[in-house]
Amino acid sequence: MGQFVSAEVNDSALSIEISKDNFVPIKIDISGTPNQLMDLGTITLFERQVTLGDVVVTAESVMHKPGRYIVIPSQKELGHSTNGLSLLNALQYKLPGLTVNEVLQTVQVDNATPVFKVNGRPCELSKILSLNPKNVLRIEYSDAPDLRYDSRNVINIILNPSQDGGAVMANVLSGVTTGFLNGNLGIEYHHGKSEWELNYAANWRNFDKREISSKGEFIGRDEPVVRERTGKPGGFNYLSNELSLAYTYTHNPNTVFATRVGVGFEDQKISENSWYRQSYKATTSSYENQMRLKLGFASPNIDLFFRKQLDKSQYIEANVYGHRSSGTYGRDYFNLYVNPLKNDTLISSTENKAWRIGADIVYSKTFKSLMASVGIQNYYNATDNMQVENGTLRKSTINQNRMSVYAQIVGRVGQLNYGLNASTIYNHTNNNTYKTDAVRMKVNH
């Protein structure tokens, strides 16, 4: 461990190989400028595989640190993966609580969507889809909910040091028997201290034979209500597009600034047709339900990120963001009764406009067996809704200002993990009919 100097080498691109007897050597390509100090972080060498008859001994690829797992993907796992999502799918058996579905392009940790990061910077799933697995050095997976992100878990993918130059990454997944397409494109270019990224992701579904059937029992009256639903073919169509452009400036290995602008579009058209049979006491009614849903929205956004590594064990991060969304949501709902009952009809349309700006700053320090962090967050949100339901117009405006101050400690003693969270939250809400101000204090362990 220490600092090393390349003497009498004028080329800014260097190739370094670290080796030791009975260990697998590691080769790292780096780029920089003369007299520049570059932090390569902690480099771990793993023992070579030793074959003893039918027994294979390998080095441990998963390390458990305070508050997180550190996973070093094997060459086999990297070689069999096509993008970052595919790699997470290959590694999910090593990470408790992680569930990955490549076809639906979903990632969940304990049934909640995690926060994605690349080299410590928050990003969208489209960035994970455009990653080349061969560039992945390790994955840091938090096994403790993070208060900074509303108690969501964090998946941080650390990449190998970038070289000057560019790369293009594209993936397409399509169905044969139905309208189905997942596609993504990633373009990146790195030069000196700067890096530019362009990511695009598209998802399309078109299926006109979807049927939903169910049976339920509703308790709450003197006798239960039994409702049985038999699905009939209906249409299911949606198209989503997500485009983002990002720039990262690495002043030195300990100081990073990044900005990202993006926009998302989504259109949905869904029709559900079902035959219902409902019974309550001695009364039975049958009816056909027809429901039509239509949704369309656009959402531009911007994000600014700053990170300062104070030393090996502590850092400060700050984030400022803003986004706006606007769209329409329509729902037509019909119950057509067979028995001589009055049909139910609901025709509604909602126009929504919303925007949010926010900022947060966090300080974190890692000790031998625990990690502690303190932070402050604040955001302001405004929403305007205009709804027409069966010809009746309703309008509502909601303004919200939320500030929170929190502290979090996560650690590990032997095989036991523990966590202690404390937060104070101030929330101010105001709409057409009411106004609230609240201060809450929470302590969890």
C-alpha cells in the first residue's frame, strides 16, 4: 500500500499490472497528465484456483462491510452478461433481497425499487442498461435502507478507470408471438477530466388478447360479498421513451462534479373486459364490466451532483434537482347489468401539471465496524389537477414544502447487523380546502 511514481514516462496513457505469486494478476489501464496524482482505490488480488482432484478452491468474491456488501464479479459472470441489468441478474443469488426481471426490466430489493448509482452518482435504469459489463470493477450493495433515499436500498456499480476515447452500447430484446420490444442505446466519450454520456431507452407493448380473471370475498357487512371475475380479451398497449444527456468533470480522484438533463415520455392505452357474478346473502347479480384507460405524459428533469472525498473514510455529497411533469389521464367505466338494474357509467378525464425542486447534503464517515451519516434535505412541490367526471368539473392545487434532518448508523458485530436511525421532519401542505403544518420526530432501530 502506498504511492508509486512512473519515472521518465511522458505518455499520459499507462498500463499497470499488479501481480504476486499464487494470485491472479490485475491489469489496469489509466490515463492522466504529468505530475498528476491518481487514486486507484483499494486493489484486491485473489488467489488462483487450486484443483485438488474433484475439489476446486476459489477466493471469496463477496465481502460484507458495515452497511453494505461488496461483490467482485467473476470473469464468467462478466462474460455471460450483456449489460448492467444482465449482470445484476447473474449476481442476485449473492445479494439477499434482490430480485431482477430482465424481460420486464425491473429491479427490486425487498419488494421496493432501489436507488441506482454508477461510481457513486445517482442515475436512472437506462444508464444501467447501457453499461458494458466488462467495464465493471465491483458492485456495492447496501443491505440497510438509506434514510437519504426514503429508506430505499442502494446499488452502486463501480467501473474501472476510464481511458480517453468513446464507446457505443446497444441492446434490443423483442418477442416473436406478440408486440414486445425493449431497446436501449448508450454512447459515451471520455477525454482527460471530462466525460459525456448519452442514454436512450424505449419500451413498447402491443397485445390485444389479455384476460384477467379473479375471485374475491369482501368482509365488512353482516355477510360477505363474493365476487367472481371472468376475463374477456382486451387490449394492452404502451410506449415509453427516456432520453438523458450527462456530463461529469473529475477535478481529481477525490473531487467530482456531474450534471444530467433528461426527458421521459409515456403513452398507454388499456382496455379491460370482464364478466362479473356477485352474490350477497340471497341476491345474485351478473354484469359485464368494460373499462378503458388512456394516459399520456412528458417529464423533463435536471440534476446536479457534487462529491468530495475528504479522506479514505469520510466524504461529503450534495445534490440539487428539479423536474416537471404534465399529462392527461382518462378513464371510462361501464357496468352493464343483465338483471333489471340501472347500469353504472363513469367517464372521467384528468389533466395534471406538477413540478418539484429540491436539494440535499450528506456527510458520511466509515469506522472499523460501523458507518455513520448525517444529512439535511428540502424540497418544494406544486401540483395542479383539473378533473371532469360525468360532466362535473373539479379543480385542485396542492403545494408542499418538506424539510428533514436525519442521522443514521449501520454496523456489524460478528454475524449480527444493526442500524439506528433518527430524523426530524417538517412538512407544510396547502391546497384549496385545507392547510397543515407538522413536525415529526422518528427514531428507529
